Amino acid sequence: MKACDLIARSLHQRGVKVVFGLIGGMIAFMVESLAQYRKTSFITFHHEQAAAFAADAYGRMTGKPAVVMATSGPGATNLITGIGSCYFDSSPAVFITGQISSKELKSKRPVRQLGFQETDIVTIVRSLTKSAKMVNDPNNCAGALADAFDLAVSGRPGPVLLDIPIDVQKREVTGKAVGKTFHPVRLNGDIPKFVNRFIKALSKAKRPLILAGGGVRASGGHDMFLKFLKNSGLPVVHSLLGVDTLSSLHPQRMGMIGSYGNRYANLAIKEADLLLVLGSRLDIRQTGTQVDAFREHKKIFHVDVQKAELNNRIKSCDVCSCDLKAFLSTINGSVALPLLHIQGWRARLADLMAMYPDELEQPSLKSGINPNAFIRALSKASPGACGYAVDVGQHQMWAAQSIWLYKDQRFITSGGMGAMGFALPAAIGMAFASPRQPVVVIVGDGAFQLNIQELETIKRYNLPLKIVVMNNHSLGMVRQFQDEIPNMGHQGTVEGYSVPDLVRIAKAYGIPAKGITRRAQAPSAIKWLWQEALKPAFLQVDIDIRLNANPKIQFRRSIHQMEPKVPEGWHGKRIFRV
Ligand SMILES: Cc1ncc(C[n+]2csc(CCOP(=O)(O)OP(=O)(O)O)c2C)c(N)n1
């Protein structure tokens, strides 16, 4: 058997139903083997970056590594942003790049290139992967693949890359196949002692709070987390990657913290006297720059699978480096969990939520569309979606602040990489992960133009994507940043930036499309979007170019000091409707 056939067989044995990618000579044999073997479909994208983003979302949806194939040189380098996105946002994925023939590799020669499209992708992506290596022997292919799959999901999930020269792919597997070499290491923070310390502190706390990050989903311990919440009654705030930890109907969900967090959630952090951080690395976008203010007056307990993330930016925490599932299983099994008397604290949090409705963070508009209110209305009318693929920009923050999530709906966005162009291809990955379940895409006019070509992939597979472009005719997030800098203009965001007629473009790809400009049009447009639930549809929503992502932590200020400042006596009485 040839190595390329063995790879096709191994992928099938691993349960891989789809491989994302874009064809090229150096992967043509592997792709042909997939076709001959007839168990795994090769899904063609129009840019390798899009295939990589799709894999990121697929991995986050299923907890299993998605597989991407790309050819040497530009095919491989086009993957880089997507590989980085998987790495930073803890998504398991296996990238297989075809490399030029071994004998054409420059090896140690001091030249730039020997073979056509020769590029040392292994060295390039080493800092963005859990492992990247070249497979030089056909007998190693199956073992390397098995290792890659196991490594991708072990500990903190992430991407692995295998670079396989074409001559290796074509050779017969002869000798004894080399077996697996990867054996996962069990993490062993002293969980029982940590749990005891936490329980002791909890029994004394008056205002305890959980901060849930993307790690709760990534660990596969989501059900255990829900059980812990039921047992403990603790309120929960979440990070950007933790938006979908709880449905909006969950009574303990208290909103998103961070630079663009919900005002009430940031205030909850300020007022809490005990914080349990689960699967969140407390990065700058969550805590703000003022780390002392973040930890002020509170005891912080932090659980994370990656030891180096503990006591990193926020110091003096009581920490436990372990698999979150192991922590949750220990605490769920503990008989010592105290009965908390925190009704007063829960009522205070409910008051804060009622006091600062997200929609009221926007100025009052005559007939223009309030983005927060629109997101709320759209998501409330989308119970049939399996989730949201959300891009990067102001629209991402409006969505994270105001999305209404029904049970089990996912919210998938590019967190650490913050890569524009993410949402459209990510939604394709989600659609393959949850066949016949619609996905809502929320994307800005700028981000949409980065991977606009994937409309063709969506049409080809007739994927049930509801694509909503929040068109503010500008690169709004950076325009907002420019406005904060004295005397800075709008170069590249408004000046020298333009958007074509997106409705006509969507139609040209064969996708039914419509645009709205006024608030009164929103309800019927949302209805129209869902008219044929299992078909793609495109909706452009006009947003006033001057609107900002509000609230925002003021520059160099504490987590609760947010812009715009709340006027005296402001009590959220005015409910702004779409
Ligand atoms: C690939 C990439 N290039 C540049 C940026 C910097 N950036 C962050 S948000 C943003 C503007 C996004 O504009 P748009 O998609 O229209 O969304 P809006 O902020 O207007 O809602 C830019 C340019 C980025 N995050 N990713």
C-alpha cells in the first residue's frame, strides 16, 4: 500500500468525514486517495486561510481535530493565520501540507530555495503549533498521524502540522510501520487540597463570582460545569471566548467582562470578593491594563490546564494546574460545598443588569438601526440556529454584548488572533460539524471582504448560513481607536476605504440577498432571513458610521471605569426597540 492510501485509510479509521483544503500538485496524490477510498470528502475552499478558519470552528464545535490539506509554498503559508487562530483559541486541528520531493529540498545549502515552491513551513509555524514536523519515511505516516490526533486534543487543545514530501506520499509502506510515540501526560495539580482551600474561602465569601472562559467548552467538561453551577448557585461572568458557556435563559449568567464587556459584568468583577477563574487566561482584553484594580479586594482562585497561564498577568492567585474536568469532578463530588447565603448578592447583580441594558449604551437614533438592539432581536428570532460565527470588529463586540443564546447554541469568534475574515469560513466549518443545522454569520463590511470568495463554497454546498453584514461603510473598530488619539484622522478606515454593493455580490453568487437601512424594516427582514431555514440567505444591515462599540474601559483605567460615563440618575428606563 502506498503512504497516501494509508493516510486516507487512517483518516477514515479516525472517523474523519471531511478534509478542508485547496488542491495543489503536492497534495494531489493524497486527495486522490481520499476520493478512491470514498470515505472522506475533500471540501474545496477558495483560499487556504478559509479552510484553516473552517477547521478552527469545526474543532471547537466537535472537540475533535478537523483536518486541512494544503500544497507546498503559498498553499502552506496561506494557512498560517488560521493555524495561529487554532493555537491561540485552543482548537484541535491537524494540518497536512504536501512538500516538494525530498531530493529537491535545499536542506542545509545556503540558498533561498532549490525546488519550485519549496518553503520551510515546519520552521515557520513552529511557534504557532503544538508540534510541527516533516515525515520523511512512508512507514512513519500512520504513526505520525495518530500522534498528531492525540496531541491536538491532549491538555490544552491546539493545532499540529505534518509536512509530507510528495515522494514519501507515493512510496510503498514496506517495513514495519512505526507506531505511536506520543503518550499524554496527566496533569496533577493537587486538586483535593485546592478544592478544600476554595471551599473554605467560599464559605466566608459574601460576593463570590465565577469567571468562565473558552476553556470550559474546550475541556469537554461543560456538563460538569452546569452541574457545579446547580450545586453551588454561584453567579457567572464570562470572557469573549466564554460567551456561549451558558444560555441567556440561565439565571446565573451575568454577562461578558472586558474592554468592551457589559457594564454590569465589569461592575460585578469590581464588587466581587471571591473570584473563581475557570479556563480563562485573564488576558488584557478581559482584565483591562490595570491588573491591580482587577484583583483589588478579592481572593482569586484560578484553574487552568496550562501552568504557565497561572499567576501570569494577575499575580498572587491560589492556583491549580489541571484538566478542568478533573477539578469539576472533584468539586462536584465534594460533600463539603457550603450552602451559600448570597441572595442579597444575586439581587444586587440582577439590579446592575437591569440598570444598564446593553441597548442603552448607544445614542438615541431617529430611525437608524441600534446595533445592540438589532443583535438582540436577530438572535431572539433565531432559536433554530446551532450557533453564530462572529467576525472581528465593532460588530463582534455588539454581538458578544447583546446576543441572546438559546440552549446549546454556540458563539464562535476569533479571540486571541482577532483575525478579520474569520466568520464566513468559520460558519462553513460549523455547518459541516452540525449538518442541516443553520448557522448565523455576523460580520462587518470590512471583514466580509477578506474572505468574500467563500460565498461560492456556501452556494456550492447549499449550506444553511444566514449571513448578516453589519455595514457601517468603514473599518469601524479602528476608526473608533483613531478617534481616541488626539489629532488622528481616519486614514484607511473611512478615507481610502470603500465597500461595493454587497447585496448584488451575494446575488451574483446565487444567494438570495436584501438590505435594510431603517429600524422599522428589521422585524420583517429577520423573518425573511429565516423563510427557508435550510438555505443560505444574505442580509445587509446599514449601521450609522458614527456609532461606537460601547461601553469601553477608558484608556489606562480600571475595569469598572467605562466610556461613555453614565450620567447622574441614569437608570436604564428608556428601552430602545428595533
Ligand atoms: C486580518 C486583520 N487585519 C486587520 C485587523 C485590524 N482590525 C481590527 S477590527 C478592524 C475593522 C473591522 O471592520 P469591519 O469588518 O467593517 O467591522 P466594524 O468594526 O466596522 O464593525 C480592523 C481593520 C485585523 N484584526 N485583522
